[in-house]
Amino acid sequence: MPKYLFTADYTPAGIAGLQKEGGTGRRDMFAKLFEGLGGSMESFYYGFGADDLYIIVDLPDDASAVAASMEVAKAGAISFRATVLLTAETVDEARNKPVTYRAPGT
């Protein structure tokens, strides 16, 4: 199952909601969100610095990741971004695929 890293930044309204509901309440909500899409949440962390939230999940496909992203973004409480995570084996597989490319000007 593909693995994704979701990162997020809270808006002021999102911070107010987080303070009202608590960190564990939001964590549990995200777990249910991903389970509802046929996936599972591997890890969930709050941070401070570049991003406020880091979530690693397994989801059945990219469409499920996009569905989660759109639904969360639509609410407007956080800015939500997804990154597809690749295993070392996937990189090795890609490394062995024949690719034809020429750099500009060469």
C-alpha cells in the first residue's frame, strides 16, 4: 500500500479549534478519516517550526490521498499538503528503468 506524508499548517481558526478539542481529539479524527478511505495512520506528530502537523499514512492509492487532501483543505482550518513516500526498493527499481533524456543545450 502506498505511503504518504501529510504536513499541515494551522490557520488562526484551526488553532482555536485545536485548543478547544485537544491534540488527541484531532489525532483520533485523522485516524478515522484515513481508516474511512481504506488506509491506516502510522504516525501523528505536532511540531513547531516549518510545519504544525506531520502525519504518515498508508492509503490504497493516490485518489484516496487526494480525496483526504481536498476534504481537509475544504474546511479551511489548516493548509494540508501530501508527499508520496518511496521505499529504497522503489528507488532501485526506478534506477534500473531505461530513460532517454538530454539536458538542455547538449
